[in-house]
Amino acid sequence: MATHHDLIIIGTGSGNSLVTPELEGLDIAIVEEGTFGGTCLNVGCIPTKMLVLPADRVIESREAERLGVTISREASVDWPAIRERIFTDRIDQIAAGGERYRRSQDGVTVYAATARFVGDRRLALSTGEQITADRVVVAAGSRADLLDLDGLDRVEPEHGVHTSDTVMRMDELPRRMAIIGGGFVACEFAHVFSALGVEVTQIQRSAALLRVEDAEISRRYTELARGRHDVRLETVVSSATRSGAGTWTLGLKGLDGDTDVEVDAVLIAVGRTPNGPRLDVEAGGIEVDERGVVVVDEHQHTSADGVWALGDVANSWQLKHVANHEARIVAHNIAVDAGRVDGEPIEADHRFVPHAVFGHPQIAAFGPTRAELDEAGTPYVSKTQAFGDTAYGWALEDTTGILVVCADPTTGLILSAHCLGPNASTLIQPLIQAASFGQAAREVARGQYWIHPALAEVVENALLGLDLEG
């Protein structure tokens, strides 16, 4: 006998925000197999950025000499204090409080269990129960990938093998760490741990780090990273052996032939896989693509009647701000479907999805790279603005920061932007706004004041430097 609800939500990342006032009075079930709050709160965006900040401070203390300031002592790192600030003082309390609040709400039932579809809007739980609903939202996120290699095919923190799920809660910093991967997660952790004093070896199978970025951004970041820690490009791990003393010897195959690297811990950061297949979503009539991503339409509705999906399980961006946007779309559309609000379903807007990499320096971007625009045959003009050619760039003594803006040469509408430098994640926001609201480059550059000599003049000068028609 199954317990029936009006709405089932699978996952408590952005899915947790679906319990809106418009749905008050519905019988809502929330299924969560892990800790409330999802990846972003517990093992992703928020704790990693809280780690990046002390790492940045260490690097900045080393770079202070170019500003005429000599710090006589090397920065001292208190790892237990850093970890306690992040998890004991913040993250763990928020996660526990979120679960307590949901459990206290009338009309909300929380199931601490794994779930799998066994029919249309019917779930079998690991507790042995079955539940059904008129409407279901799949917001089950994604999980870190491992390697198909003995020793690195499972997470064993006690033996020094980590993913991003476990590495931030280590009892102590290892002396040497191998980080396998060259994407966002790998580069952020390479920055963090190398700054905090760990001897980092980063192993990347491609010829550059962050290869999905604009080519110039990727090249510059790779050069900067190689100046701070050991980066092995065009290299793969071919074997992993753990010694009786607890160290790991990784066999590497790369440009320099076969080599070994000995480390005390390994962080595997080679990508993430959506959790839809783990839920047997196809048994519920829910279509997935060749990557296992749940297929949704413009309303975030799946191929199954009465089932919506959002976040990492249903898109390839794997970004919290995308999941939050999709959650707002789903919440409204469920309210419409349930007759709680008047109106029509609304569509998700994925035209200008930005992302940031919180390494040192930061990277932020949205829209196609110049290579992608070329490949698509899209007409465009671009301007590369150096941070160091602005007054605040002089103050920073910045020699590597750049902002690349691409625009339609006829209309002046902004197509994309790619930034590397201090505060890139903030600096790029006016360009995201301009693209989203259809504001042309000249209008943005000349239609408002720009504070002098603020770093935002990098944006102003890039817009003014575009070779537009007319």
C-alpha cells in the first residue's frame, strides 16, 4: 500500500525552495538521501568559496612586495580553525536547521531515504515504503565521478582518496596531494591547497587547464597556475599503488614518458554525473539523453505527465544559480497546474548563463568563446581590455588580467564576455545585465556614469573599444 501525496520533491538543494506560499495547504513529501541543502551548501559552492578566501589572503601576502609592503613572516595556516569556521560555525548548523524547519511544517513529510521510480509518479524508498503523488519534482542533483582504476575507483578518506565531497573535512592537511583534473573544481582546490602549504601536483589530460574557457583565458590561467604548483599537462594516471606507510604512488603517462609521483592524498576532480539514472527515472516514463541528463522542455517539464525536473539532474551547466532559476520556474508552473495561481506556465531563460572559477585570479564568463563564434559563423567584433591599462589596474600592479567582450557589429548587442582578473565574478555582472535586457554596447558605455578610478572602468573601456558599425 503506497502513501499518496499531492507533491513529491526529490532532493533538498534547490528543490527545497519549491515549498512556496502559493503551495501552502498541499500535502508535500520531501525525499532526501543525504544532508539537507544539497551539493552547493554542504560540499560545493559555499564551503569552497569560504576556503578560497583564506587561500587568497595567503597569496596576496606573498604578492604585497610589489606594492612596497614586505611581510617579514610567512603566513601561518590553522587548518582546524579554517575547517571549524566553515562547517561547525556555519554549514552544519544551516543544514540541520533547514531539516528541522521542514520537519516542523504542517503538511510536509520528510523521508530520509533513497528513492527509485517503479511506475508513473510512484517511488520505492530504501525504507521499504512506496509513495505516490499527483505531481513529482526530480531535483536530485549530481555526484562526483571517479576513475576506472584500481584504488581510485572509490572514495576512501581514511586512505587519502577524496572527491570534493570529502576533501574539505580532512583532519589535517597532507604534505603532498595529487589533484586529478583540470576543470573548475580541480583548479579551485589546486589554488586552495597549494596556497595553504600543500605540495600540489595537478594532473590534466588536455594541453591546458580550463580548456572550455576562451583560449586566451585558458592559456593565461595555465601559465599562472604553473608558477604556483606542479602542473602536468597532457598526462593521465595509469596506475595507483598505496604503500604500507599510507602514501600513494601514481603512475603517469604523459609527454615526458612514464613517470611516478608520490603523494599523501589524492583528490579526484574529473567531472560530475547527473543522478537521474540512479533513480531509475525511465521506469517512471522520464526520458534521459545519452549523458543521463533528464530531458525537459522550456517549462522544465519532463516527458512524464505531472513530473518536472531541475538543477544538475536536468541540465549540463551544473551551477547553483541555474538550479535556483529553474526552481522558481517549476514552483510557479506547479502552482498554475494545481490551480493555486492564475496565469500560464512560464519558460526558463537560459540565454546568458554565467559561470565563475574562484581560482587566483578569478575567472568569469558567459556566452560563446571566440572560437565557438568563429565555428558557428556568427558575425562579431571583440575587444580585449587589459586590467593594467586602467587606473585601478595600475594601483593593483596587475599584469595578467583581461576582459574580452564580443558583440554584434551591427546592433552592438553583447554576445559574450570572458574575464580573468581580480573580482572577475563581480566585474562581469553589468555585461550579463546588458545582454539579458538587450542593451547595446554604446548605450551601456555612454548612458551612465562609471566611477573613476574604479575597476569597473575595465568594462567601460572594453565597450568603448569595440569596433562597431555606424
